[in-house]
Amino acid sequence: METTQDSIQRFAERISAFETELAKVVVGQQEAVRGVLAALLADGHVLIEGVPGLGKTLLARAVSKLIDAKFSRIQFTPDLMPSDVTGGHVFNMQTREFDFHPGPVFANVLLADEINRAPAKTHAALLEVMQERHVTVDRTTFVLDWPFFTLATQNPIESEGTYALPAAQLDRFMFKLIVGYLPQGHEQDVLTRAITPGGSPEEALEQLKPVFDPAGLLELRGLAGRVTVEPPLVQYATELIRASRTWPDLIQGASSRAGIALLKGARVLALLDARDYVVPDDVQALFQPALRHRVILAPEAEVEGRDVDAVLDSVRDSVEVPRSR
């Protein structure tokens, strides 16, 4: 009988090929890339925050091509309606009946660009679909195909014409990832590729070949669920979450859902590193992505100029790390 480690080794070459192919399009941004893969294989969704022009759309499109999946994009605007997201019934003059026209959520990889620019009713419609994995229109329910992975983006700088997502809706995202400016070496590589014939990210994207199909991806997801999480690491994740609730710089700590996201994502990171067990580094790597959108800074901390990630660093450092294997 094939063990979990045997299965991981069987997939190791394809996982490596996936990351190699992705690197042809997305340069650097290691945290974002691994965070997206962790959410995809843990059946979660991702919110990415970053200024325009840093490759968020390219990342979503590249992932969809590498898993042989249908890609769809919604540009959120103030006049976007819920039916523009989910679809709706349109009267057919020939048949004298209402036909359902699927909206852009009927895809495998959905890019919700600038999600905070639409009114609350519209992005709530999307977040409901993300949670339920089906669309209900006029009392008719349509189940979405698996995988259904949402990558939403928002601009951290512009606030005019935006609608802040409530905490309960932010909690639907497994991770919040930050895409920042690249280090000089990586940025120079991006510029060099862009002016090299056939080397631009868009051209590289067109040349990508699928590494996984949905069936293979489903098997890989099941494999991630078999990765061992020892009791000391479950206790470690629990202590991290509970420490956030009593931290003086936070007026709202993380929920149990954050802890679940943390451990599920850690299993995928172990899988990506060809291990059948989680180590503390896996949990630590996803601590900020799993919590930064679920905690709220105290007003005093904001006045003093502290940011969420710096506070979460302090929380993480306050908890004793268990010994790894």
C-alpha cells in the first residue's frame, strides 16, 4: 500500500514543474506565490493587497493555465450589480421562456479585481458564493464546478470611491497576502524580460502548459489532508491564536477559523517541500497571512504608527516554539 510519503514523492516532480513554470511569469513574490498555492490546495480563497502593476492579474491567469482551468475576471466598479457577478435569467423571445445566463463566477479561477470598489450588496454576493460554492437565482440553485478559487485584489492606497469590507466578510478569505515592490535584482529581471523578444510576462503566459488537471489537483488536495500535524503543533497554533486575543495592541484577536486556516495551509507548505509532516516553520510562514485581515489594531497602536504585521510579529515571538522532528 502506498504511504503518504510515497505519494508525495510521486507528485514531487510535478509540483516542482508547477513552481518552475509559474516562475517564468511571476518573478519573486515568493510569499504571494506560496500563499496562493496553499489556499488553492486547501480549498480556500485569497485576498491580495498591492498597488497596480505588480503582477496580481498575471499570477491568477498563470495559475488557471497551469491547472487547465477556466479563468474569469470581474472588474469591480461602483455601479456593479449582484447579477453582474452571479448571472441571471433573461427572457428568450423565441421560446417565450426565461433562460439562465451564467455570470463570471462560473469559472474555476476567478479574479475579483479591486473588490472594495463595488457596493456592499455586490461584493457580499460574491462572498456568499465563495462560502457556499453555489449560486441561487430566483429560487434555482446552480452548483459550481470544482475547483472554485477566488483571488480578490484591493489597492492599499486609494480610498476614494471604495467600500471597506466588514470583518465578517474578510473572514471568508483564507489568507490576505501583501504584494510589494520587488528587490532590485528581481525588478531588473522583470524589466529585462519585458524588452526581450518573446520574454515578456504576457508572452511567457501564452506558452505555459498545464501541469495539473482538476482530477490531479483534487488528488493533490487529498494528499495535503493526509500530511501529519503532531499534537504539539496543534497546541502551538492554538496558543498563537489565543495570544492574539489578549495582546494589548489588538482590540480584536483571531477566531478559531484563523487557526484552521493556519494548520490547513501549513499542511500544503509541507507538501510543497516534499514532507509528510508539518514543522513549526510552516505554521510561522502563514501566521501573518492567516491573521492580518482577521485582527484589528488598537487605536493607540495606530496613532503610534504600528502596522498589523509588526504587531503579529510580536505575538508570534511571544509564544514558545515546539521542537520539530
